[in-house]
Amino acid sequence: AASTKPLILSILSHGENYGYQIIKEVERLTEGELQWTDAMLYPVLKRMEAEDLVSSQWVKLENGRKRKYFQITSAGTDLLAAERKQWIRVNRVFLYLWGMDRLDPILAK
């Protein structure tokens, strides 16, 4: 649960996306370890939109159907930067505790 917002914001930082595409990207990036559903993702996106972390727009497709695309906002970009720093800090602690910090001098800093 703690990784949901940073994952969504990270994906959207690479460009706008719609829900199904976000679900598939999470699945691809985690090699199937995380498998989100519509019922899990859309309430989170709705809360993130209410928090001004993402915005959305409906786009009419060639077949006449509509699809809702989400974009990261400037507030979302700011939060992502803060989240990134926190996750890197936590990752460094785990690498140290597990004796893996010597594998990469950049991470040991």
C-alpha cells in the first residue's frame, strides 16, 4: 500500500496513461509480482486527483468510446521527488543491514 502512490506517480512522470495501461505497466515492471485490479486502482486515482497529484481528461477514441487519461501535476511531481528521496534512504538502510551496501559505492553514500 505504501508503494501505490509513488508507483503511479513514477509511471505518470513518463507520460499520461489510462487505468488499464497503468495496471499492465505495474505488472510488467514487477514481473507479475504485483497484479492490480480496476477496483484497487481507480479509487486511488480518484483520491490522488482530489489531492491534486494527478489530473485527468476524457479522450474520445476512433471507435467512439471514451478513455480517461491521467497526468501527473506539479504537486504530484513535487511529492514524487520527496517520495523518491525517502525510498532511496530506506533502500540504503536495508542494503546496509543486509550487508549489500558494498556492492555499489554510489548506494553506500
